[in-house]
Amino acid sequence: MTLPVPVYTNTYENQAPCRLDMIDTSWHEGLRNIPGFSLPVLSSAGLESRAGSIAERVVKAHRFLSKTLEFEPPSALLVLSIADWPSRSGTQVYGMPHFRAGNLVVAGQPADFWQGFVSMIREESADSLKRAEEVYRGPNGGIDFSPFSICWGFMN
């Protein structure tokens, strides 16, 4: 039995071909293309720089998982603002990364969702709070779990 050869297309300038027939590209409309990565990377307006730094980590994780699992799922990365989240996300909780319809959807701005975890750590242990502040210090000086939370998108 011969399996059909997948059709590889690319509507994203300066990016490697990827199998877009398994990615819901309707979610990409109105987003900014971030060129230079091995998978499509798109962001809400104003989040291009943040999307680039997130994409660097996502591409490394995608490459590692693809080699480990011997399977490369077609994927696109969407880095969204609070305003763009409801129309392109599979969940209404801003900041909860997830993978849906071939799109890894992550927040591009600090999310209130993760602040609940900071409160729990603060109440539970001063040592844990200090460690979280050291590891996850954000640009505003507070705890920012965004770098950690991106990993969650690969797991659901």
C-alpha cells in the first residue's frame, strides 16, 4: 500500500516549508509574521520582539521532541495579546498555553492567571518565594512564569 506524499506549502516568507494542511491558518489572519524560524511564527501587533525570543525556545523544544519521538508534528507558534486571545484561543483563560489545530498558542504579555501561583508560593514558603524570584524575575521586577508556562503548551 502506498501512502500519499504530504503536500508541503509555505505562505510565510523566509521560512522553511512546513505541512500547512494540518494547521488551522485561519487563526493567523491579522497577525504579524516573524520570519527566520523553522516553523511559522506569528504575533499580535507590538509583540514581535517577544515572539522572537519565545520562538527561539519553542524551535529548540520542537526540534528536541521531534528527534526524540521520531515524529515532527506540523506546528505554528502564535504569540498573542490579551485583545487577540479570545478570537484565536481554544481557552478563555489568558496565559494558559495550549496546542490546538496545529497552533501552539501562548501569551505575549504577563497573565493574571499565573499570579495565583505566586500567591500560593508566597503563602506556603518564604524560601520557595525567594527561589521563584531568583529564577523567574520578570522585566518589571516581579515574578514572571511566562518562560516556564510555554512548556505547558507542548503537554496538552
